[in-house]
Amino acid sequence: MTTEPLRPVLPPLMVEDQVRAALIEDLGRAGDITTYSTIRPELTATAKLNTREHGVVAGIEIARTAFRLVDAEVWFNALVKDGDTVTPGQPLAEVSGPARSILSAERVALNFLMHLSGVASYTARFAAEIAHTRARVTCTRKTLPGLRALEKYAVRLGGGSNHRFGLDDAVLIKDNHIAVSGGVASAVLAARAYVGHLVRIEVEVDSLDQMREALTARPDVILLDNMGPDLLRQAVEINRAHAGLSEVDYDAAASRVQLEASGNVNLRTIGAIAESGVDYISTSKITMAAPTLDIGLDVEIA
């Protein structure tokens, strides 16, 4: 039996409304007047979606959905799967059918495919920088409105981890919550009393003293905000000592508090942050700053 992790799944039902809304936005009030005025309705075409860059694919089935919603007669043959690494010039999919329909769906299909593949590819670069450590790069709630589930799916395809999806699936007590509620430990204890036993609780701290206070209330995760590698290493040692674990046992201990680092995370700094011994490194860059992967639709000329 293989031990390779299963690839993330994005059910088609989750994306159909978003793709339909994007198509309606693009088609506007009169449809694709460029295509309608230059392409006769009986003409057919064959094209390929080709990547111009090295990267990780995300959004193949979303592209398929765009062509299907415009015209069920368009045939779409995926040549790669989401999560595959591709090279410049590599075809990702073939499409054929009514030429008008292919051209009208092209931009929306490519917009989703290029953006999500860009997120997956950029995440993969961050993940590669810390592959020699136990740390994992994770996304945040800083996502494009309406695209959070899709972007977080792309992050997983790139080898990253997902943070909470919204305000309702995990507790993250930040500095403003602490300021209003009256303290780190009291906020954690209040949250523990409020939520169900399956809801994880994380608290943000910006000093080692706050971290020590947080440990007394035993959250599931402590977020170490804007700490450099030296402070992060001290935080890891404080956490180990508080749990009463040896250095050998620390990594494997499931019962200890998990540590997450955030702030000033980029491709130059993430390696040193990971080497401090933290478990997770969160950054908005893998979603908010990811460049698109250059992908084009090339019509084959008979």
C-alpha cells in the first residue's frame, strides 16, 4: 500500500457558481460581440492550453467547467492533473468543438487556471525553501474575495498547509482581542469555555513573556508574531521545557502546544525561520502576492 498523501479534492459543485458568475461578468449585456461578428456559427476549432513557464498546475477542472457552461458541445481533454509539475511549452489540455464557444470561454478558463496555478507554483517555491525542516508553510485569510476556497485548494497543491477558512472554523485570538478582553491567558480560557471540544484555539503573542502566559492556559497553537530567528529559537526551547520533553521527544510529541511564526516572511527569510524549530510559518504572500502562471490557448490552424 502506498503512503503517498492523497491529492486535495475540489468538488465541481463548489466552483460552478463562481465560474458562472465570471462568465456572466465577461459576456455582459450582449455576449461576445467580437466572436459573434467574426466567426460563423457552423465553424469548429481545435486548440490546446499550453503553459509558457515551469510551475504547478491548479484549476484544470475549473477550466473544464468554464467551457462546459458556455457550451456542452465543447470537448475538453485534460492532459495533466492538478498538482502536476509542468514545463514551458507543455500542453495542459485539448479543447475542440464550436469555435464561437471556445473563444467565448477562453478568458474565464485561463483567468482561473493562471491565477490558481500561480498560487500553487509560488507556494511550491516557499515549501522548497523549508523542505529540510519539519515546518510547513501555511496560508492566511488574506485571499481575494470569493476565491478563498479555490486559493486554499491551490496552496495545498503547491505543498502548503491551510490555516482557518473563516471566522467560524477555529479561534484565533489576536492582539486586539487580548487588549479588549484583558489578557492572554484569560482570553484563551474564555474561548475554551465557549467553543466545542473539536474547535482548536490559537493565540497570537508578540513577546516571550506573553508566550509564557499563554502556555499556562494551554492553547492548541501559539502564533509568534514578528519574531526573528533568535527569539523563535528561544520560544521553541521555552515550549519544550514547559512540556517537559527532551529534544529527541519534542518533534514527535502530539500533546505539546504547536508553534506558528508569522511576519516578515518571504523567500529570503523563510529558511531561517523554519530552522528555528517552529511547526508552521504563515504568510499572505502565497495567495496575495503570487504571480500568475503564464498559460495560453493556442488554436490549431488546419
